[in-house]
Amino acid sequence: MSKRFTATYDIETPVGLERAASVAAGEQSTGTFVKLAAETDELRTRSAARVEEIEMTGEASSPSLPCRLSGERYERGRVTISWPMDNIGSSLPNLMATIAGNLFELAELSAIRLVSLDVPAEFAAANRGPTVGVAGTRSLMGVSEGPMIGTIVKPSIGLTSEETAKLAGDLADAGLDFIKDDELQANGPGCPLAERAGQVMQVLNAHAERAGRKVMYAFNITDEIDAMARHAEMLEKLGATCAMVSLNWIGITGLQFLRERTALPIHGHRNGWGLFSRSPDIGVAFPAMQKIWRMAGADHIHVNGLANKFTEPDEVVMEAARSVQIPLPGTERCALPVFSSGQTVWQIDPTAQQLGNQDFLLCAGGGIMSHPMGVSAGVVAFRQAAEAARAGIAPDEHAKSCPELAEALKAFKKP
């Protein structure tokens, strides 16, 4: 019997849930808008999508999205559909074409959101997945326990290569684990990647000789696919330990291409994610999409942050973070959740508490760079907050003997 992959959708429809589910399954497998003589019973048995479950959750008197078809009422519900793996093999882009293709445009649907995805172990195993993951990242950073603390180069753009390298050196001296380019910092003439990477790694390699561990710097190599491969090769020669890409804009095959050509951990930035997920009536939920990114090779994946500056509530953020820590089917391959967006020393402990472990990277830009005592004190304050989290001590209690943490707690409002 063929292995099957399964997707669950939250849909709304003017034609009834059963009819809408049937149309969606047909459109995304053997059927079309008219009956075909070639669509035999044997062919359907072999290749057709199958409606596995339908659950009605509500109804409305008007459509949530513009819809060519109309009805007296619009049923809302969860629909689960499965497909045989034989239809597509282990191809990730063709998986996306199947589970998130034309059904998002069907006239029978006035809302549709992909909320979950399950794939057979054979499918997950056939794709590379994370190469480094959590354990490898800890080893490269030299951080054996506790939360990993990082920052984003700020200002996001505008610094020269020399200024970026100077800042990286100061942050490394202060004890930071991780530094990343902002996703807006690309390979422009104002701060070329090769020049920036060369000067930053000269500083970080020298610091590693003194300190015995190398601060991880994620250089943004988002580009055309051939250029990304060249950038990654350059980073490896310089002794860099991480490459960052904008997941939504390089695409699944771009990520796969890069994964096949570098052993560096790939830091996956999800900028633009709101375009795909912000609406409750159309799009993709993060727990489904992160499986695609992980199978394609991402080692680190951004998940937003608690009390963030964006729109996602804390429960959505934590659901996202937990999802990347669940092993892919039939494997032990997990990714490192990366918390960012308006993070300060206040978020370290609740992040660890709600996640249930300390296998995460928390990145703070302004929360470090705008510390009243300076950037170095900002790093020290985060390190002290992490110490408190590991020891199970409240941050304000720990701050009684830690002036940098005390100043940070006063400077940044408690969420």
C-alpha cells in the first residue's frame, strides 16, 4: 500500500463542507471541472486524493474572502485530505504544489488556510534536513548549556565593513554567542559581503584565539542560487560558522541547492512571513511550513518572540517554537528556534519556562544596543539574565548583585 501524506485545512464554503472537500481533493489530484473518461476507478484508487475527515466548526452569513460563488450560509470547518506519495515521490516543491496549489483559488472556497501537514518517514528521510541542528550549533558556539544569546547588527544598514567589524569585536569581547546581519543588509556597494565578511572574521578569528571559542556570525548571503553557493564557499574559507538566508525569497529549491553545497549551519530568517500567515482566512500556519523548511535544510528558524513588536500573540509564537523542536518523522532532526523582535532581558526566563527547555537562541537588537551603560553592558545583562534562568532565580532577584542586569531591568519595560 502506498504511503500517504496528509494536510488539514480550515475552510469556509458556500456549497457545503462535503462538496467543497470533494472538489478540493479532485482538483489537487485526478479530477477537474468535468468528468474524464480516462479517470477510471483503477486510476482513482491508485492516484486520487482522499478526504479523510470533515469537522464542522461554525457558519456565517457572509463570506470571509471575496468569492465568486454565493450561498445562503457559509459553512466553516476542518477538512483533512491525503495523497499517495507515489504521485510526487519525495519532491518538496511538488509537495507544495499539491497541498497549497490551485485549491487556494477555488470558487467553492470563501476561506482556506493550511493548518497542519504530516508526511511519511520515507519522505522526510529522502530530504537532507538540518545538517547541524541544535547540538552542532552549541558545539560551534562553545555553549554547552542554557539559552544562546545573540544580537542583530544595528543600525540594520548603513554601517561600513570596518564599522561592522569593530562592533562585532566589541560584542565578542562582551561574551555574546551569536551575531547576525539584519536581513536588510545584503551585498550592496556600501558594505559588500566579501569585504564585510573578511573584516568581521579577521576580528572574530583573533578573538577566538584569545578566548578559546568562536562567536558565531550569520552573514546574510541571500542572493541568486549560484551566488549563494559562491558566498558560502567564501565564508567557509574565512573560517565563518554560519550563513543566513531569507527563506521566503530564496524559495524551497534555493534552500535545497544551498544545503547540498555547504556544511555551514543555515540560519533561516522568515521575513515576509506575515504575507502568508497573518490572515485567519487564507494562508499557511507556521507548524506546517516549518516542516518544509527543515526538510529542505534549515538549521535555525526564526519564530518571532514573546511580547514582540509584531502582531502574533505569545501562544502562536510558542506553538511555532515548539514545532521546530519536534523531530521530523522517522528521524532525530530538529531545528533551533530563534526568538527575536523587541526582545529584552525580561523575555529570557518566560521563554525558557514556556518552551520547557533552554535549547533556543534569543536575539536582541535594541535590547542590547541601547543599554544605558553601553553595548558591552547590554550583552553582560543578557548573560546575567540567562544565568538567572538556568538557576531558576527571578531576574530582579539576581539583579541585586548584577548592576548591568539591574540597569537593563530599569531601562526596559517589563512585558
